[in-house]
Amino acid sequence: MTAVIETTRLTKRYGEHRGIDDVDLSVEQGEIYGFLGPNGAGKTTTIRVLLDLIRPTSGSARVFGIETTADPVAIRRRVGYLPGEWNLYDRLTGAETIDYFANLRGGVDRAYQRDLVEQLDLDPSRRFREYSKGNKQKVGLVVALQHRPELLILDEPTAGLDPLVQQTFNGMMFAAKAEARTIFLSSHIISEVERVCDRAAIIREGRLVRVDSVAGLRDLSAHEVELRFAGPVPTATFEAMDGVSRVAAEGQTLRMLVTGPIAPVVKAAAALDFVDFVSREPTLEEIFLNEYGRQVADGRGVADGRA
Amino acid sequence: MAAPDRARAGLAAGPAGTTPATAIHGPSPFARVAGLGSVFGKGIRDGRRAALIIAGLLGLLVVVTASQVAIEYATAIERQALAAQMAALPPVFQGMLGEPTAIETLGGFVSWRLFGFVPVMVAIWSIVALSGVLAGELARGSLDVVAGGPISRRSLAIQKVTAHLVLLGVVALVLAVVTWVSLEAFGTLPGDPVAFDAALGQATFVFVATLVPGAVAFAVAPFVGRGAAIGAGALVLFASFIVNGYGDLVPVFEAIRPLSYFDLVEGHRPLAGISDWPALGLLAVIVAGILVAGVVAFERRDLLVPSGGRQVVPRLDAWIVGPFTRSFGERLPAALVWGGALGLYGLILATTADEFVALLSEIPQVISMIERLFPNADILSVAGFLQLAFFSEAIILMGLGAAFLVAGWASDESERRIEMILGAPVSRVAWALKSGAGVLVAIALMTVLTVLGVALGAWIQGEEASDVALGVSVLGLYGVAVAGVGLAVGGLVRPGLAGVTVVVLVIVFYLIDLLGQILRFPQAILDLSLNQHLGQPILGEFDAFGLVLCAVLALGGLGLAAAGIGRRDVGN
């Protein structure tokens, strides 16, 4: 597959302040790639480097194989972008705003533009300053999508949207993917990434801590296992097993955290007299919190995260 | 944020942290007064830098003026000669500073030459600050958050206004102290030193007079929005200043002169030995009334961003074609207002010029003096009058108009519109060149309106309108030149500095022009003012070097802006 976005040891510093450090990303064509991280982790900095709004301190970033600092206009011609924080002209109406950006690009299909406005249930006749936050966000989405870009870079795109419009947005993402377009979606809302993304990178304090498929992220993580026994609880048996941690007995129930393959635990339980077995797959949110929580608790550096 | 980072930042750790969380019991007394402990404290904190800079600049001006007068006019005879010369000048030569009173003393001179204009300079700050305390925050959305807290709307507004009053009070106090010390230090003749209460009385005049247009801007801002409020404040300021300054020359102005607040307090010049406390007190009451009306209006009105009323310009597809037309379209309403006001001002002056010229022609001594001053020019003409009465003052309005437009251009970046624009296939350089050109064209439009007004007045007077128009159009070159510097600073350094740079430049040029000749500044300093290089264009005397310099500053500034935006990170 072709890498649409590729960064190598991408670093941006703001004087003494951290931006991003040694970020290595590879986003393939046709995938929806989630970029997860808490506020201030470096998501927006990464995106702004990709669009040449800011220049890297070191390392490199390529979009469509083009160095971002070499020909940013050629890149942006093929990109649809929705910033995380933005503003537009108070005096223009929604329709004028959308048309302005269509004019800046050229070649926008009016029918598709109208279709987007209808899908998002936007009233384009009102002045931009009169819009609510959600309606402003809808204008931004139309601006980003209206030219059917090969690559969509969306920074917190669903901020301010109600659940119904968020569903519509998800549908738009899937439609774009069906047309082999690529989406780079930055968010701190894990459920959003979980719903629409194929792969996700987690960034924390400017460094990538993990990159994997959404399913892979779940598989790599620990399962919460609960075993109920008819007789005495064999705590020591499970404590001695590899990949098992946080073993806790409560009455005749034993709870544990299993990292990696779960089969050995199941076999051990079968050899004993267990009456019930519950294994719960963690949500991405739990993985995310677990990842951050563990690193804070360990006080250790970040893991290598190569896409 | 990791625990060590939290500790570094001085924040309390959360439940998972390693350090125990500490409760916030309440702000410290200092935070309440000048920090983040109250709305008032934050107002002081936000405005203290501007207040200190303004106090410093004003203090410097007083020191330079007082010391220079003491050096250049060291003897009583020289002072008397200066006073006689100034008193003999007809009002048009005295500028808009009113009748010279006791200017043979250091205090009288400083009061006349400097304190006549200081309230105008400081009022610009007051207008910008007071128009933004509620309307600016409302537009940003931060007011919703503050008003959502346990604080009444009335208290919120009062605290914000009080913060500005305190800052302005500090500026006035610094001005009083520096003036008193300067007159004590540089005064060499009897009558030069003044009592501190005289300096304080003069500073009180600055304090009150400065607040008038600021209070108007504050009161109307929640209804019309910040931009229009700035316009309303500026209108009150400059209309009052001009009507009072040229009341003796222009019958129309004379008729409406009592409406000018400068006229009301003209008799209050404690540094010159005269005071009119009742008039100043009345003005203070008027200011207080306007501020109270503003607070009450804010308290009663829904907390909504004003819609801005009717569209000033028609909706055209042309405004959304690209960065150039968008920039021009955004600047168009302001350009129309500034240009229209300048044109109207020029029209009024031009249509009353014949009366002034006829009056002047009857005084042979004045004619001979004028001929000595302007040997090659027909000063006893409508054009001559316009050169003296219009050009020299319109230049500051043109400059401030340019600053307003440049600040609007810079807001594309500071208000984060640029991020959306540069998400489209538009290069940074192309955006800067095209949007900057939109600013320059808006200034050209301002100039066209100004030229039309003045030329129409000249034509009514039977003057050759085309010559006058050509001369007045030099104002436009000046406008694009100072705008070019602002664009360059905005592009190379950061957008927040663009408009401020133009304002400072325009005021510095004006002050060098105003004070330089009389204080006998070295030629090298006089040459720093662009105003000195424009010739007397309405009289047909063009300074080729100055005109080329203006063009170079405009186009060079645009190029530098593009180069700067092309090189640096944008939107940070």
C-alpha cells in the first residue's frame, strides 16, 4: 500500500516548550487513521506541520510523497482540512463562507456541496457570527469535504455536534473510505476513534506511545477475567502464571488481569473446579487510560511507537 | 501532566498525584487588586503593560519638551519673543491647540503645545480598551464564562470599568509627577516652576477629557459591537477636537462648538495659571453619567453578540472570489466610514475657505508674515488654506484609518481564520500579497472619498479642483506607506503588532512635526518624520523623494509581509 502521510523523527519545539518529539507515522491510502491523545499531547502540532502551517525543528514529514516544506500548496490542493480551533468571517453567511472556500480551490461540484449541506442539516443563509458552535462546525465540515479531497485531515471534527449529526458524520467518513480516500482523524474521544477508525496512534507528551489497528489495540491489552469456584479459591495457581496480574479473591470469586493469550488461564481454570467464567474485552478507552495510567505510575519513558 | 510537571507549574496534584492536593481558600489581596483574584484585578493585570508604556511615553514627551524649551529659549527676552510670535499667528497657524496662554513660562508652553494633544493620544487607548472590556470579551465568548460565575452583571461591568479608571488614574498621576519634576528641574526663569497641585490639575484634565470618547465607546459597544463602538468613540474624539480647534475659522464649526467637550474645558490650564474646575467637574459628571448608562444597559440587555445592524455594503459575489477581494470586502465598510468622514471634513473646510482668506487679506502684517514663511506659494487661496488647515491634521486621521485597516488584516491570523484559508491550496506568500494588497486598495478608496470631498468644496469655491485633488491624494500615499510598515511588522514579527505599530508611527511622526520646528530639533530628527517629506502638495509643491519613499514603504512593506509570513510559523 502507498503511504499518504509519512513522518520520520518529526520534532517540533516552541523555544523551551515541547511540541512533538521523534514522531514516526505512516498512514496508508484508504484507511481511517485515528490520532488519539489528551489535550496538549501534540496532535494539533503534528497536523499543523503536515500542512506546513508550522515548520519542523527536525525530522521530516511527507504527504503524498511530497516534503511538506517543499510544496505545501500541491499537498493542500489534495487535502481537506478542519482545524481544531478556527474562526471565519463574521459578516459572511454560511453559504458565502462555503462558496469562498470553493472559489479558493476551484472545481467544486455544486451538487455534492448542496448534498453535504443537506446531510448536515445546515441553514446556510445565516451569518457566520449568528451560528451556534455546532453549526459553525458543520460549515467547517462542508468546507473540508466539498472538493472530495484525497486526504481528509480533521482535528476534533465532532466537537459541538449533536449525536444525530455525529452519526451523519460517521456515515460521511465511511463513504469517503469506500471511495478509497484517506482520513486522518485527530481526537481525544476514544469512542469516536473506535467507531470509525481502522488504525490508531496514541500520542502522549509529544511522543507516540502506540500504533496499531483498533482491533489490535484491544488484543494487545489485558483482559479482565472473573472466575467463580465451587470450592476454595486457588489464588496461588493463577498468581504464578505468566501474563497474569492483579489477582484478587473475593469470596469464591477470583478476579485477575490477563495480558496476552488467555488460553493458559482457561486451561488452568478447567483443571480446577470452576463454575463460572467471565472475560471482558476492554474498550479502547480503558486501554488508553491503562496506557497512560501505567506510564504515569511507572514514571518511565514512552515506548517506541513505529507505525 | 506528570506529577513533577504539576509541581513545577505550581498546581495542586490530583488524586493520583504524589503530592497532597491543597484547597484554594481564596485569592490573596494582591491577586484581588492586580492579579487573577477578581474581575477588577484581571483588568489591572491585563492593562498594566499598556498603561506603563503610555505613562512612560508621555513622561518622555514632557521631559523632552520642557528641557528643549529651557535650552532653546533660555532668556526672558527669547521667551517673550516666542510668546509674541505665537500669539500673532492666526488660529490656522496655531493648529488645533487653542489660544496660547502664558507660553512665556515653561508650564504655559507645555500646557499649550503638549497637553492640548495628549488627551487625543491617550483617548485612543481609552476607546480601544473600554470598547473591548465587554463587547470584545462577548465576541470571544469569554464573557459567557465569567458572567456564568457567581457575580452580578452590574458588578462585572463596574469592576471592568473601574480597572480602566485606575489604570488611567495611574497614567495621569505619573504625568503629573513627571511634569512637576520637569518644570522644577528645567525651569530657569521666574514663573517656570509650578506647584504640584497645578501639575495634578493639568493631569486631571487629561484624565477626564480622555474618558469622554472611551465612555461613549463603552456605552454603545454592547449594542453595536466593538468595531462600531471604536468608530463612535473616534467620531466623538476627532469631531470634538476639530470643531473646537477650527471653530474660529469655520462658521459651521463655530455654530456647533459648544457641543465639543474640548470647548467646555478649554479654560482649564493650571500649568498656565488658569483653571476652570466647575467646567471640568461638569465634564466629569457627564462622563460618569455615560459610564453609568453603559453599566445599566449592559445589566439589562441580553448577553448576545451584537448582530452589527444593517449590512453597510451590498452583498456581492465579488467579495468571495479570493484573498484579495475578501480582504478588500472585509475592509470596505471601515474604508467607507473613514474616507467619508475625511471627505466631509475636507468639504466643510473647503467650502468655508473663502471667508477665512478674505479675513486674512485684511491684515497686512499677517500677509507679510505668510509671504515670508511661504515665499513661493499663494497662501491666500483656498488651496493655501486647505494645505494649512486640512492636510496637516487629516494626515493623522488618514494614518489612524490605515492602522485600523492593517489591524483588521492582521486579525485573520490572530483570530485563526488563516488556518482555514491556508488549508486551501493557497500559498502563504500569495495570501499575504493578495490580502495585503486588499488593505492598500481600501486605503486608496479612503483617499478617493477624501479627495472627492475636498475637491468638491474647492470647486464650489471656484478653485481648480484637479490641482487640489492631486495634492490631497498625497494623503493616500502617506496612508499606504504607514500601512506598509504595519504589514511588514505583522508579517515578519507577529500580527498583534501590526496595527499598534502604525498607530505609534503616525503619532510619533505627528509629534515630531508638531514640536520639532518650535523646539528646534536637529534636522536629523526632523527628517525621521515622514510628514516632513510630503512637501505642500495642495499648493502644488511636491517632494519627489518623499513620494517615492511612500511608494517604497508601501510596496516594500507588502513584500516583507509576504516574506515574513512565508518564513515563520503562522497562527502561533
